[in-house]
Amino acid sequence: MARLDLDDLPPRIAALLTDLPEGEEVMLVQHGAVVGRLTAGAPPQAEETHPEMEPDQKMREVFENFRSAIEDEF
């Protein structure tokens, strides 16, 4: 996937792109011809791996995964 850093763009263009509502499209035009479209989307939501697990269970799982990884390595 191509990456476009907004810090590399002129401020006016960066502001236009960051202020787009979700689902809004920007048409990219060069010499009067449409060369692409960008559609604004919501930033991805961080997913919790096991939201129903208690903190102690999560900690045990992390340590078990760590122990298994160490045993596999050595």
C-alpha cells in the first residue's frame, strides 16, 4: 500500500485531507483528467484480544506465550 505523509504536503492540502468527513471522496486530477480518488475513512479501532478475560487471566496467557516462545527458541 502506498503511504502519503501529510507533513510533506502544503498546509492547505493537508488540512483539506484531514478535515474530510468519513465516506467523503477527493478526486485527484492531473491536466484535466481524473487520475484517482481517495475516500476518507474512520481510523481503525484497536481491538482487545479477549475483552471477557479478567486481568489475571490475561497476565497468565501472556506469561504462558512468553514461556512457550522461549522453550521453542532453546
